[in-house]
Amino acid sequence: MVVGCGQIKLRLFDVHSLKAKRGIVRSIVARIQNRFRAAAAETGLNDSHDWAEIGFALVGNNTAQINSQVDKIFNGVDAMGLAMIADTNIEIIHL
């Protein structure tokens, strides 16, 4: 079994309230969950208007497939255009 964990740090522009930030983060998390069938959630920077951190995890039996899916998630979030990706982190665990 292979577990792929990813983390995306996002820079949000023109967001002046936590309510507006939550709307953007919710749509990104929903897209990751629905399109890529991954577990996803906001994992940090909860009280910052300008920054968001989203974590996600995938499970499979092939390292190449998991790595490809993680790359597709990063590209999908970037293509949404709702926020700028400031940093990404990936970890692949073999169990």
C-alpha cells in the first residue's frame, strides 16, 4: 500500500475577511475531494486572511500513480486561479 500526502500553502489576494477566505478554501478543498477522490482539509493558517494551507492524502498500490495524482492536484489547484501557490510539500509512504 502506498500513501501520498501533500500540502499546499496558498497566498490569497483581495481577501479582507475570514468569511471570504473560507469560501475560497472550501471551493478548493471540494474540487480536490470531488475531482481527485482525495481526503482534503484546511490544515493551518486558519486565522490569516492572506494565507491558507491545505493538506490532502491519497491511497493506492502504485507509487507512480500516486505521484501522478499528487502532481495533477497541484496543477488543478493552480489552474483554478483562486490563489497563488506559494509552496508545496509531498511525502510518499510505503506501508
